[in-house]
Amino acid sequence: MPVISLKTDDNKIHRYQLEKGKSLRIGRIDDNDIVINNPAVSGHHATIEWDDDAFFLADNQSSNGSFINNQLVIYRRLDHKDIITIGNQSMIFAYLDEESAPAATVEDEGLKTIAIDTSQHRSLLAKGVSNIVSQESDKKPVGVLTYVEGGKGEFELTGKVTKIGKSPLSDVVIRGFMVGKTAAMILKKEKGYYLSHVKGRAKPKIYSQTITSEVLLKEYDLIEIGSSKLQFIFKMR
């Protein structure tokens, strides 16, 4: 099984053995498996967990984010010699010399660029879109829908109205017996992008919660309509 190696300020190296089916908790308070005593670290900052023959890092809605190889992440598969940074502390995830790392699947590769969420591990980027805009003043954030299941590709939400449904005239075409011709729409307003149900028995859901009224979308929201899943993200344009 792989280990997490952490080097302290006094140059001591601590190693933590990971086990299948068990989680390893990282945070500032004492009930964590790895305790990082730093004000930039949240009480229960992140978790390393076992899922489908691999280990994943899940950020627990921390204030300052979790990083893998200097990339801000929410939920991502860990690969051999990945460097995890939380607060001012970096640690290395590595498989032992006598064992081989599991081969990455196409779906695993997607987790490197698409944040996958579960009801237990919903978290948002510590740096919001407003911070990104301040750093890249010549660019603007644009909402994007990316297929996670039930289709391929991504759709930029550049218009004031984006229609989602099984009609070929829809901006995003969703298949399904109970999906309406226009099942849902996303309205672009001054404060953001709003999702609402229009017609059909297949009402849109966000993280398995049925939408009954207009909802402001948050980055990395997972939208379910029929058998399709789409993730809402921002991109700079």
C-alpha cells in the first residue's frame, strides 16, 4: 500500500501508511490522522480515501484549498509521487518499490480536469471567480456546461438563455423518455447563472436534489436531467 511522507520543520520525516477501505484525515485539530498546526489549515481540511482500486484526495470545503502538484483541486485521483500541499505543508504520495500503481482509466484521467462531487464531499474552490478576475483583468469568466455522463463535449453559456431538452432546437440536447422538449433553462443574469425547470416529468437536480424553483448555480454544481449529468464550471475568456 502507498504511503504519505511528510517532512516537518525540524527535518524529521513522518510516514503514514494508507490502507484499502480506510480514509486518512488531514486538518488542524487533533482528531485528524495528519495534524497540521497552521492557521491556513481548516479543522478538517481534506481526506484521502479509497475508491474503486485507487486513492483520491477530497477537499472538505476548506477555506484555503487543497493542492496537488500546485493545482487547486476538489476531488482527484492520486498518482505515484504526487505532491499534496495543504497550508504551508507539502507531503508526497508514493507507492512502495515492490508494488505497482494501478493503471489509470479514461474516467480517472477525467478527474484531473473535471471535479467530481458526492453528497459527502461537496466543496468549492477556495479562490472564487472574483479573485480570478482580479488577477486576469483582461479576461472575463464564462459559465460552461461539461458532460460527465450521457454525452460528450462542453457548452459555453454565452447567451442570455440556454435551453436544455430533447428538442433538436435546444442549445444542449438531452435524451430520455421523460425529458421535455425544453426540460430546463439557464438564464444569464447580472449576479450569475440561474437554472430552472420548464417542462417534462424529468425535473433537473443538483447533487440529487430536485429543483423546484430558480436556483443560482455555483461552480462545480453537478446537474442531473434524465440520465445525463452536466457539470457547471467557469472558464476565462
